Amino acid sequence: MPLLEIKNLQVDFVRDAKPLRAVDAVSLSLEAGEILCLVGESGSGKSVTALSIARLVPSPPAQYPAGQILLEGRDVLQMSAAELRKIRGGLISYVFQEPGASLNPVLRVGSQIKEALQLHRPASANDAEVIRLLKLVGIPAPEARTKHYPHEMSGGMQQRVMIAMALASQPKLLVADEPTTALDVTIQAQIIELLRDLRQLLGMAILLITHNLGIVGELADRVAVMYAGQIVETAPARQLLKRPLHPYTQALIHSVPALGAKAARLRAIPGGIPQLGAFPAGCRFHPRCPKAAPDCSVDPPALLEVQPGHLVRCPYWETSPSVSPPAAGILA
């Protein structure tokens, strides 16, 4: 049984008594100890999907008209408020982007970690456990750091503190939502290496939300690509990077500059993600797709398994060529 299984999830936001669908029939699964990357441009529905796992999307305005979110076989959408409090920060923990906005600026970081311990492991809410967690995430001189305020630490150190807080409950699933967005390239690499090491050390599963395909080749076991509220492609990470089948995935990969390559301009995807309530008929990517056929604006494509473990939402996937050089720069 998968640790996490999302089945045909639908999430609506109600505005002026009209439901606007942000997540449309999304299905995902995550095994214990596995790393799944959910990628796509901003506005694709990635964060809404991730927050829905623990019902963290405010309701109202959010509604869940259909679907299931099974955590260890239990449907989160059917849980009471008391049951949700037990899994939030317990079975599942979150790490968000911009750690400086998530940490309390008037509390020392040691106190904030101890608070997380008191909520989920009160018997371990002591200074020794706080120091152990800080050591675990690679913070030097952890005894001194417990007395620091967030503003006295760099962005990378703040993110490590956030990860330590997330690990305080010994979760089985860590959801990292754009954890490297506000950090420079060197610190990004350190945080990705830390997540990889923690998976190996603790055996927890990780759902990583990102728009950076450069991260995928270094970390992920599997990848799911999301566009306009739908999963458009999912596959083992190396298979997807070597031969993406959906035109949107291909465009994302080609927009990553190859190491050592000289180019006058970066390759951008024309247009933008449609707004909620304004999704085009047929394939939602067809207005931006260079391979769109006349029927793409009429018939909504199904998500088809075209190879074992490789699903794609495009009837013309067989015409997709192998990806050339840009993908090589993002394969680990």
C-alpha cells in the first residue's frame, strides 16, 4: 500500500458563488522512502495539491467536490478536525519557501524547535534533542545557534532550521514546497544535498514542489508534470528527462540552459498559464503548443499509460522527438 495515494482529486475555489476548479482529477502516489517531484510553472496548481494533502487550504473558499487523499490508507478528506491536528506536523510535515517569512521573528530558533517537539513528542522536548536536530540538518555550532533569532541567520541557515522543525515529529512524509526558491545557487545545492541525505538516513518519503527541472535530475525518483490544474505527464525521473513525451514537458526542459552552451537568448515558453475559470476547451496547453492539431482545441485528452510507469496527456506523444542537449545538462 502506498504511503500517499491521491485519487481523482478536485479542488474548487468559490468566488461569487461560482466554483473555479484549481485542481482537476489529479491522481498521484508516493511510496515510503520515495522522492516524487511535482513540477510546473507558477499557477499550475502544485502548491494547492500539496497543501490539500493535510487539508491546509482554507475552506471556505476551497471545496473538495470529488476525490480521495489516502495517507496510510486513511482518507484525509473524511477526517475530523482532531484527526487532522494529529497528522499535521506529525505523519506529514511541510517546509515552505522563504523561511524568513515562516519563522517567528521574536522567538529564538531553539524555542521554536522545542515548541514543535512539545506538540508531537513532548517527552523529547529538551535542549539535547533541539541540538541533535540542528546537527542533523548540518548547522555548525548548534549549541550557540539555539540562542539566535532568525534575523541573525542567513537564508540557508533559516531553511535548515525550518527543516529541523519539520523533522521534530519524525514524519513519514516531508512536503518541501519550493524550498530553494529564495536562496542563491550554492545554498540551493546544499539544501538539495541535505534532503537527499535525510531521505537515506531517515527513510522518509519526500514530495518536492518545484518549477526548477535542474533539481529533478539530482534528487527525484519519479516526476509528475502539472499544467493548468492537471497532471500532463508522469514517469521515472531519468526516463522523463531523457525522453519527455508531452510538448509542455519538452518546453520546460528546453528552457533550462545547458552547461557550457552558448546561446543569444534563453528559450521561453510563449504565452502564460490560463487563469482559473478561463481554461481553454480541449487540451489546456494547445494555445501555447507548437504541435497543436485542429482537434486539440475540441477534445480533452486523456492521461494514457504509453510505457510502463510513463503516463502522458497527449494523443500525439508518438511524434515527440528525443530531447537533445538541454536535457543532458540537468541529468545527474
